[in-house]
Amino acid sequence: MDVPEFEDLLGRHGEDVSTWPDNRRDAALALLRTSEQARAAMAEAQLLRRALLSDAVRAPPDLVDRIMQKARQSDVVPAKPATEPDSK
């Protein structure tokens, strides 16, 4: 097994190698023992899984109001709508 195949299986089956197809599991584990790239891909997949399972980050309840207030106070002039090109 090479790293691209490992990454493909990682994307398809997740970071729990015990759930991978029987005929690929041993090769994947062997690659993990010898390949820094495979270990890095596995670490990234594990990090992503933890991030997805963590509690959602909540914005402060007044965030939209504060953003809109700043936008109204800014000196930025809204862009003019685009005009249609002349049709000839």
C-alpha cells in the first residue's frame, strides 16, 4: 500500500483502521509503522474528527448588532450597481 491509497481509505472509512476492509487493514497498519506521511494523514484525520465532535463555538448574542453598528458608522460608500453593457 502507498500513501495515496492509504489517504483514500482514510477518507472513505475514517481513522479507525479496525473498521477498514479486512484485505487492506494489515497493509494500512504496516504503512503506519513505516511512513511519516501516513502517520501525518492519520493525525490530521483524528484532529478533524475531534473538531467535528467538539461543542460548537457560539458567537456572542449581540455580534450581528455590533457588526451592523460598525458598518453604519463606517465611511465606506456602497458600490454602485453594475450597469448592463451596451448591446450592439
